Amino acid sequence: MKKYIVIGIVVIVAIAGFSFINNKSVTKPQSQIGQEIPIEGRTHVPEGTKVNYHNSNPPTSGDHWPTPANWGLYTEPLPDERLVHNLEHGGIWISYKDIKGIDEKTGKKLQAIAEKYPQAVIITERPKNDTKFAIASWGRLTKLDSFDQEYVERFIRANINNSPEPLASLEGLLLKVGNIFPNFKVVEVDGKEITRDSLKGKPSIVWFTTGWCVPCQIGARDVAKVDDELGGQAFNVLAVFVDPRESKDDLIKWRKNFANPDWLVAFDNQLTQLAAKVDLKFLDSKFILDKNGVIRNIDFKIADENYLNTIRQIVKENT
């Protein structure tokens, strides 16, 4: 469990690399800042493999583990091999040498950064640093003896998403009814790229589930009946599978047995990160969006008749 620097204030974090993208929200200067560091590579190596980084301390590129870390603020070190994956996804890694050297004022500044950039920044202790602070992005590094928040924010904005897999975002995450759903990009099992904007035009359900969750199977069948009742394709369904043990075949089988053929099914950490950011329990967590991508309903329980009526009402309002 991580311990936050200021107790009682929750820092929103996200799973490795779920992170959502909204490039329109990112306004970057014409030039990057920080020292340019030669790229060491970007191959995925098995979880737990030790990688020796040579080009910088802390590393700014290189081989790394397949799963990145949750975005957010930590008071303990995390493996370099995991955090380099965050950099590959366009994020910014702020590391400090020793938690004991962080005074209350600096701690509040670090927390403010984490809360302001919940989809782009990870902050950790790192005793192997040779300066008090280090600010890293993919192929860029700045070392600081004192925390300069203004400079750090300029570094973030200049260097975010200058990476092979630009998945970070400066868009703040406010997942509540009435707010637009954050943008994302996933590839569903049939190979089609799905984004928030590609779902616009009719209501959509973004549904976190697994193939083996029996209540979720029952709920899917009931929602599929409403889909048929409304003529089919009156709304989109994107079912996001959150168990990494499941295969593409498992997803296709679930759609065949419990859903409708036109439902979109995918498993991708970009969207499971969403669940982590709002501390969902994953299974049977559902967001209904209107035709403009605005969140109209958030539900964490079995799809009962009230939920089915909510779908009917939102579809009626959006036709």
C-alpha cells in the first residue's frame, strides 16, 4: 500500500500506462526543455527482470517491464523497470532522493502537481538519485537541488507525450455525472480502433467486466434484450475486460453467449486505468454516456430494471 505525503488527502492515481489521451488538451511549447539523453531502446522484458541502465540516473529510456505503474504520488521507491514504461507512454517521472528530506511545504507542492496532472505524472522516492530531485521524460532529464514548481510544470508541458507511445494527458480527470468522459484509444477484438469520439452520435455504455463474472453475464443478457427491444444499435456498448488472464477468444465467446454481435469488446489497460482512478471495484462498473460523450449515469451494481429503464430514457432523450 502506498502512503501519501499529506495524510487525509487522496491522490487520484491510474494503472500503468490507462492512461487516457486527449491531445487537444495538450498545448506544448515549440521546444523541449531539460538535457537530451540518448535513447537506450524500448523492449519489453519479463516482469522482475533486472535492467542495467547506462545513459542517465535516473533512466529516461531503455528496456522495461510490460506493465507501467499507476500515475500518482508515492512515498516509496518503485522499480526503474516499471517506471521507464510510464516514460514510454509520454508521462513525467518526478523522483526525490529521500522522503526524510521532504519538508511540509515541498510535500504540498508535490501533491499539488500529482493532483493537477493525474494522467501524466508519477512521483516517487528514489535513493539512487545523485541530486535531491530529478525530473524525467522519455529522453529528457533535469536534476534539481531544490524543488522549483514553476520549472517542473514547464518541463511537464514541454515534454509530455514526446515518446514512442504518447498516451499521457494534461486533461484533468473528473468522472462524475455531467462531465464529458475522458478520451481514450483502445483496439477491440475485431481490430477496430475505438475512441471516445468514435462513439459519439448515439448513447454509449462503457462497461468494466470479465467473462467469468456470472452477475455480469446476467446483466449483459438483460441489456442485450433492451438493445433488441430498441431495434438494435440504438446505443453503443464497449465492454472492457479487466482480467489479464483472459484471451481474445474468451472475449469473443462472451460476446457470442451473453451480448449482441455489434457490441465492442476489448481489454486494454488504457481503460482499466479509468476504474483505478475512481477506485472502482472493476466488475460490473458501468458508465452511460449521451451522444456527445457526457456522463449521464454511473452504476456499480447488477443491471436491474431501474438500470434498464435508465438506458431506455437516455436513448429516448438522444434520438
